[in-house]
Amino acid sequence: MVFETSYSLSGTDPITVTLKAADSKGAEVDGFAVNAASRRVTASSKLGAGTYTVTVTATNSAGESKASFTLTVKPKIVITEPNITDIPLVVKDRKSVV
């Protein structure tokens, strides 16, 4: 899990909670989950870099209510070590002078 947030609910039980997530182009994406028991929304660590709009909908006998938020996932920074065999080394011969 890379992201987690909580939400609050009020109203008459039973309340059904659903979630939809879309990328910046409006296409639905996987990788988000809602846990109604703990009242948490989570996002997978496998999400690619991008901006996602997440909408949580709560529904009961009185109707429904929606709330949305935007999550931006930045690209992962990868640091590679230099390969020292690519660096030419020149060692000069030193002579001792007495």
C-alpha cells in the first residue's frame, strides 16, 4: 500500500460504500480499494505515476452522497551507481629522487 486515508459516515444503516477511480483521461483504473468496516480508502503501491480522481459513494434508503479527491503519484526516483570501468584512469610512474 502506498496511500491510505479515512472517511466518516453518518446516516441510517445499512450504508453501502463504493469507490471508482479514474486516471487523468477519465479511464477507470484498478489499484484502489475501500474498506467499509475500517472506513479507509487505500491505493496500491503498483499504481503508475499519474493523477487519479477517486470518488467514494455512500448509499442508503434515504439516497446517496459522493465525495471525491485527487491523488497524484510521482515517478519513482532511481539512482544508479556509476560503473568505474567506464572511467579511464591514468597512473604515472613516479621515480624516487634521493
